[in-house]
Amino acid sequence: MFFFAVLQFHAQANDIEITGKISNDSLSVENIHIINKNSNKATVSNQYGEFKIPVKVNDTLIFSGIQFYYTEILITQQFIKSKKIIIKLFQKINQLDEVEVKTNDLSGNLVNDASNVKDSVSKVHSLANDFSMIDFSIPVVLDIDKFSRSRTSNDDQLMPPSGDVLGLLSFILNPLFKEVNKIGAHRRQRKNEERVYQKNVVETPEKIIAELGESFFTKTLHIPIEHITPFMNHCKSKGIIDLYIKNRKIEVIDILIKESITYRKLEKQD
């Protein structure tokens, strides 16, 4: 009894429960996850932004929320003495890039505006606009002209000599073969991406367990060791695989903490 009393006294001497309050622009913030990085103990702020968590000197507290910037606080002797901590979080804001608006002082007259714009309009020889030498009474649209208009600039190089049947077939079928090859390459790429994703789906939960440690699940999340794998399968639908691959580990921990409460309730109902 004396031995266990000494251990309990020693633990109490090292760990002190402090209270805290989290705010953003003078407004209380709830559902912020607070994790003791050293002891793996965690909690969540209530509707008033308040929380309690056991700490000791030199512990690091992590404050995270999807809509706020990630924050770490080192526990000093001053926090231990006051047993209080006040945290201000900064909300994430999507800001547009700088937009510069320029005016060209256009008058609406095409001739004047084109002459006033510098280095933006190609310079054309003055004779290019002189149509005095053309007799517009003579029709120029012939059958051969219609055919020429339907051809691209590269057709002269691709068209086979007249009477070359094999060349004609090659000319017709080459575009088809190219499209078939593109479709096949696209399908192979999709299959490869699906194989990589399925491999990540299988391996990522084990990587998360190995990185966080079983004690995080059993002590912090209160998930029995035999339920860790089913719990991770439960959390797959919440996007933890993609978040972990993108190295957004704090958001993965946020989801694990939230879903552990739901998972325990489901287990009790069963």
C-alpha cells in the first residue's frame, strides 16, 4: 500500500490538471481538439471554448480544428503555477491573388484605337489594305476553292499521291489508330492508379496505427486493442486514407477522435 501511495503521489506531483479557454476574435470556439503531444491524452473544447487536460512542465499541447490554423503551445512553469491557459486561434481565410486592372483609353473607333495601341497589334504594310486592284465583279468561289477551304494547313504533306491505294488507306486509318492508342494509354493509366489506390487503402491503416502507437487508441480513444482494426475500417469512409497520403496528419487525428465517440456508442448498442 505504501508503494502504490508513493507512485500515486509521484504521478500527481508531475501531472497537474489545467483549465483553458479558446477564442477567435473574442468569440468562444467549440469542438477544438487539444492533444498532449507527450502523454497522448486528448480532449475537446465545449460550447464555451473551455477544456481541462492534465499536463506537466515541457509538455506540448496541440490545438487543431479544420477551419483554424494548427497551433502548438509549450507548457511552462508559469502555466503550471496559474493552472490556466488562454488560447487565441486564427481562422483560415481563402484569399484571392492580386488583380491588376488596366485601362486602354479606347475611343470605340477601330482605326484610331489600333494606331494608339503600342506593341500589341501586328504592324501591317499600308498596301495590304489597298483593294483598288481587285475586280469584285468576277466570281472566285469555285469547286476547287471549296475543297481547299475544307483542308488544314498540313494536308499537303499528309495527302498521298493519286492512285496510291495503300497510301490512301494509311492516310485514312492513321488518325483512327492514334485515337485508339490514346484510349488504350488512358485506360492503362487509370488501371495503374486504381491499383496504387487499392494498395494504399490496404496499407495506410496499418501505417497510421504504427505511427500513432497502440496506446493512442487504447488510452486516448478508449478503443480496445482487438477493436483497433475494425475501428480503422470504420474511419476509412471519412477520408483518412487520402488525408494521410497528403500528410495532413492532424486532420486524421481529428477524425479519429470524433469517430471514436461514435464507434464506442455503436459498440454499446450492439
